[in-house]
Amino acid sequence: MSEQERGPGRGQAEDVRRRWVGGGAFVVGLVGALAFFAFFPGLPHVIDWGAVLVALGVGGLMQWGCVAWLSRKGEVRVGVGCSGISWEGCAGAR
């Protein structure tokens, strides 16, 4: 979708929202992974460099997943419905 079709400033607002959501997802993934290593029974309750690196990786995956999900959710699919088949093939479409 072009900038003209979305209206002035819409693309910029969506980018800012994706950036904030991505940052929040990174923090949630980072803190969640560190909490897992700190409090999960059976693991040594020590945060070492390996746990920090894994937590950074989990945070990065969370950020990538949320931004990708928001980008896909914002796409407009024209002429597709009923689980991905064309409108002509839908049972209820007329």
C-alpha cells in the first residue's frame, strides 16, 4: 500500500507503534528468560554470561516475532477469504 493510499503520516505512526511494541517485546523476553534462569527449580540460581546471552537471544526473537506479526497483520489481502482461497471458491460468498 502506498503512502498516498494510507493518508499523510499513517505510515510513520505505524512504524513508531511497531518500534515501541518491538522494544516492549524485547524487554519482556529478556526479563522472562532471566527470571527463568534465576527461579526455575533444578537450575543453579546463578545468572552467568551464558544465561545473559540466551536471554538476549530470546528477547531478540520476541522482538522479531512481534514486529513480523504486526507487519503481517497490517497487510491488506484483496480478493482472498475463507482460509486463503479466492472469493469465487468460498461456499458462502456470493
